[in-house]
Amino acid sequence: MKGFHFAGKRILCVSISVISLSLSLPAHASMGNLGTTYGVMPSDVASAQALSMFNTQVSATYYNPAYLTKDPRGELTTGLLHAEQELRASGPNRDGDVVSSSPSQHVLVGMKTNLGSLTRFGHPLYFGFIAGVEKYGKEMLAFESETSEDGQFLQYGREPLFLNIGGATKLWRGIDAGIAARITLQAEANLDARSTLGGETSQERLGVSAKPSIKGIASINADLGETFCPDQACIVSGFETAIAYRARSNTKTTVDANVVVPQVIPEPGLPLAVSTIDSFQPEIIAFGLHYRGDGWRIGASLEHQKWSELEDAFANDTIKNQSGVSDGLRMSFDDILVPRLGGEYQLTSAFAVTAGVAFEESPLRSTQNPEVNYFDNDKIVIGLGVSAEYERTRLFAYPVRFDLGYQYQQLQKRDFQVTPFGSETANETVETDGDVHVVAGSVTFKF
């Protein structure tokens, strides 16, 4: 962790650096996650998440677990996601305008199956899980939380672990319900050490632990045609609706350190405690409407994201806490509505194309937030993808599906006032914008 100051003492920076190096965690985190920022599977990426609530693949465990019932077959999916961003802040006092260009790279694996055969009731009970690990599987517990004098973006970076487990069942004619759990890690580190003023340590004792934090997801899905007119076509045939609730979750890291510097800080030493959030997902309520025609389908969704809860979360963050900042300059967030629209067209019996668009308003209300200097922008999201499903192969008894999705996010220009450390007066105004390119691919085996 960088840039944390405690009464101007250099020793805190040294001790925190020791912990960071010991854990080997040099990564940028963000107030977002894979599912809300980009999309979990290639089909979610391609539709700008507009069709995600009506996706029969395993990503349904995150967006709409009730939809796991729509395909009774088992499924095993593996894939890769690569997000490349160039986030810019330009101003007269800057040598360059690129603030962040580090990619996010996930390896994904998911499975779903019908567990109804385990019981004597014969009622279908679908189970699914999906996991994503950053840096193509090499980072599970990376974090970085910092104040910044130059500015940093709120929602982009790495989110090391993505894990969802859920289940669904049929309730009544055309009506399905599902629940899931999103699992994040709450990491704790404890360090005792003796240090010289040069930063050399001895007699260290380091302990690291991580425990899961489980937050709920619940949804209900209704096929209106099957519910209201199961025996014949009527005006609502082909229409589906869904509503989903995703609880607020975050990934938090707590560090307790005690450092002794002979002849400067004697026994029992200087106790240092840091608690910081390095990833945040707001409470989300999503409503979706879907229509399936002959060889095509179209869907729309509207999400209410409760970002105002992040203000309370930052109040307990010892790095991003703005308790010493005037009320009018503290970070403030708005709840936002995110509309999405997407469609899919079946080109042939094997090939289909998907496209989608969304507009995401920035939840960051304040344009000046001293010490932290967060940037965030409204963005337009456009997606395009293709899928191919082969009914017959030489090796497998069931179809094999390939998906490829691309997404472009354009961050709209917005001005922010950058404030140097120890001041509440901005020293420059910068214009922020950016471009994000996302490519995802997956292969799905049915069984």
C-alpha cells in the first residue's frame, strides 16, 4: 500500500511496505467487479449485459440464478477475459495524460447440473457455480489501496477473485426462483518487527489469514406465455420478465503492525492499524424484459445501483477516510439507474450474433475530493459477439458451444479539481476521459 501518512512518520510507510512485499501483492484494485464492470461470460460482454438476466449459461448464478432452470442439460464452461484500458487525465501541469493502462486478465471456469436425481421427489433442482481468477489464474489475493496526489480512477483495475455459487428450481407454471451467494475474501495480516531507520528489519513475525464473506443474490423469473396461456398462444407468448436482487459486498484488507526502532521507538513499539476496502459492489436491484421470436430475441434491463452506501464504507477506511476534510469537499456518491438494450439473431442453425448497448452514469457526485482525488466518468458501452454451437462432434455425445465477445467502453469527458496533500485548495483542473477494450472467449461442453 502506498501513500498512507500517519503524523508524517516515515516508519509507517516502511512497515506497510514490508507487509506488501511479504504478501507479494502489487496490484491495483477498484471499486467494481468483473460482473458489473465488464460482464462475466463472452455473451454478457457482447450484449453489454442487457441479455445477462436471460442467459442460460452459468453466469446466470450472478445475474439471475432463477434462469438456471431454462436449460435442463448439465454444462461445463471455461474461458478467458482480457480488458485493456487507457484512462486519461490531461491538464497544463502534466507531462503525460495516461493515468492507468494496466490490463485486467481473468481465467473463468463454471459448471451447472441438475441435482434433483439426488432426492426421491423427482423435482428438478439446478446447481451452478462460476469462478474467475485475475492474471490468468495467478492472483487470488492481490490488493492496493492508496491516496493520490495526481488522481486515480474509481472503477477500473484488478479484482482478483470472482466466485458465485447458486441454485434454482421451478415453482409453478412458468415461474422459477433462484438464490446464490457471492463470495469475497476479507484478508487480515499481522506483523511484529524491529527496524532501523534505513528500513532494514529483523526479528519479524508475520501472520496472514483470509476468511470468506458471503452475500446473497436472489431472483425470480416468469415466462408470461407459459404462466397465463400454457395451452395456446396469446398476446404475452414469448415474453419473459425477471427481477433480481444482489446484496452489497466488498473485499477488505486489515493490517495490524507493531514496529520497534531501537533508540527511536522503544518497546512496546509503535502500533499501526490499517483497514481498507479494495473492491466494492453496491446493492443492485435489476428488472429485465425479454422477448423471444423465431430465430431472434431482444432484451432490456434496468438496474438500480445503490452507490451511496460507499460513503459509509469509506468512513471506516483508514486510508481513504476523509475525516479531516471539510464536509463540502468529502467524497459523495449518488444512486444510479443503468439502462441496457441488446439482441441476438440466429444466422444459421449453428451460428448466432449478439449485440448490445448500455449507458452508465457516474455515481461519483463530487468533482473534488482531497487526499484521494478519485476520477469517474459517465460511459457508453457497446458490445458485439458471435457464438457457434456444434450439435455433433467426433468425440462428444452432446453439443459443444464456442463464444467470442468484444466490448468497447467510452468514458465521457469530465473535469475534476486535483488537490495536493495537506490542502483543501485545488492546484489544477484536469479533463478526464478514457477508452476500454474487452475481449472474452469461452468453450462450453454440455452433458
